[in-house]
Amino acid sequence: MDGQRFSILGRVWTDEDPEWQTVLARVHDTAERPRCLCVPGGVEMYVARHRLFLVKRMPQTGSRHHPGCLSYELPAQSSGLGELLGDAVQVSADGGVTLRVDFPWVRTGARGVGRGEAGVEDSAEVAVAGRRLSLRALMHFLFERAGFNRWTPAMAGKRNQAVLHKHLMEAAAGVVVKGETLAGRLYVPEPFQEATRAQAAERRRRKLALLRPAAGGSPLALVMGEFKTSDEVAGGRRVWVRHLPDVPLLVEARTWQRFERAFAAALQARDADTGYRVRLMLLALVRARRAYTYEIDAASLMLASQDWLPLEGVHELPLIAALVAQGRRFVKPLRYDARSAAGFSNALLLDAGPAPVALHLLSGFMAPAERLAKERAIAEAGDAAWVWDGEPPLPALPPVGA
């Protein structure tokens, strides 16, 4: 499906029409609802204004769109997001999002190991009943909101650090965490260029100036980028992030040891004999013990393909690479904070007809409980599921449909 068609004020429009912004301005802040015409009868949407007017899907309606539509969204139960919606992830009628997370914005109390991360959590923070997002789940949320778990052939060769920076920061806009906008606390490196090194560094320092101690506390911020390497220094490690060649993130030796244990599989993935390039995406909660020195307080790693598509493990690389090479449209369900990803499909084909097709991948390295969960998910999907045991060659994928 190419592009989108909308019914607005009794006429069909696309975002390539010369009067597109004019017509959206006319219906903005009115009762008029554009309808996406990807399915018979259309799906109601609304007009939002950022720098330009945009047509956005109504909350909880993404799965009503055709799988090939740009506004299609996985049903919540298809990924780990389902168990978080309405609790840790709260979406308002106008599309605003409030997140409840398991880390603070200010460190004032004692230190201890944080849930699901290689770091620490503020034990002085009062616990509130209900789920909270870990750093891993927050990284999955941002990647999904930015569209990086989705692939269409038009994306080939167009994902780079500039695109990553732009879309992740836009994904953080309109998201509130602990009463503050997430974009205000998130730093994603700009694409590094020697000619603009000084200007980019100055923008970074201004952004991270919020880490200066205040009222007896140490403010915290998030840094997200591609993990490059680390080296040993007195008392700990220096962590290097791609496109940040002039400033490392520091981490204490004991925290780094926990980090290596927690993310051993991801760290070893780059040495796996897969034939494919992999990326390690880092989301670090940082603070400044000293001026202009950024120390990791807690962190999480996420495995991704060379196209920044999130992965649960290296066993998914051949499938994801084949889907990209064959020019297929698909979405990658993400685990978030689910106990296991085995109950979700490894990918969902969006171009095989009026309904998405679940692609399931078995691996000989699965733990018995995970294999059982995967076999149960395959059985529940019935004949509609596509299954691969991981042994070459890759079975034929479902053909492209209408």
C-alpha cells in the first residue's frame, strides 16, 4: 500500500496535495475527523499541530487500519506493550502519553541494584502499586513510537544517525515522565561531523547542564546511542558511544561487572558468526558527580540489526535480513518487560493480505520453558502461522497479497 488517502470535508486528499496544510488548518480544533481510507468505511483520525499540521491515529485504533497502512499499529496483545497499557503506559484522548518508570529523575537516597537493569534504583522513592517501565521497556517504547521496529522497502538506505536522532527525539515529545517531558531529559547524539564538532559539543553541554546538583540532590538524564566499546580506567570503565567521540560515559567497576553479567549475550552477539552486522543500543541513566563528567547510574542494552531494527537475539538475524532483502513490509513485536518474548511472533508480515501474518522462529538454543511457550503460541495461531526451525534454507515466505 503506497501512501495514505483521507476523507476530509467530503473530499479525498493525500499529504502530497498542494492544499494539504490549508485543509488541515481548517479542520484543526473542530469536530471534523479525517478518515483514513485504507479499509472500507475508513478509520477515524484527528489533526494535531507540531511544526506542521499532522493527521494522527486516535488512541487504541491502530489495529483497525490495513496492515499495509502507515497508521497501522500492532494489537497491544501482540507484544509486551499490552500488559503495560493503562497502567505503566497511559494514553490520553488527544494522544498524549504518561509513563510510569522504575527510576527517579533525582538521586537522593541509598544505592541498590535496580530492577531489570545493570545499575541502581533510588530506594528512598515511595513505591506506587502497579507496573513501571524498566530502562529496557522505555527503550522499546521509544523505538516503537519512532517507528524503528517497522520496515518498508522505502526505508532501505535511509536510516542513519541523523534519522535516529530526529525520530527518537520526536518520539519523546509529548511523553511525560514523573511530571516532566521525556524529551527534556533525553539526549540522543547528533551525527558527528568534524566541521561542526565544537557547535555540537556546546549544544550537548547546554542539554546536560540539567545534571548540575540542586537542593542536595543529583538530577539524572537519559543518554541513548549505539554502544561502541569501553576501556578500563582507575576505579571503573569509560564507555564510548558512537557519534560521541569526545566525551565518554564513566561507570564504576562494580556496576560494570553487573552490566557485563546482565547483558553477556548481547555483548557477545557482535562476535557471533552470523555474517550480519549487529548494533548494541545503549540507554543510560546518567548523573554528574563532577562538572561536565557524566557517570552511568543504570543502563540497559538492546540488540539491533544494521538497520536499527530491534532484535531479541542473534537467532533472529537471518529472518530479519531475509525480510529486508526480499523487500517485505513487516513489524517487529517488542518484549518490553514481559518475562519472555517466546509467546510473541518474531515478526509480523504486513503485506501478505488484509491481516498480518505471524512469523515464528524456533531455535535449538531455546531453554525448555521458552520453547514450550513458543510452541504454544504457534499452536494458538493455527494454520495462519509461518514457522521456521532455524535450519537453512529459509522456507518460502507467504506471498505478497492485496
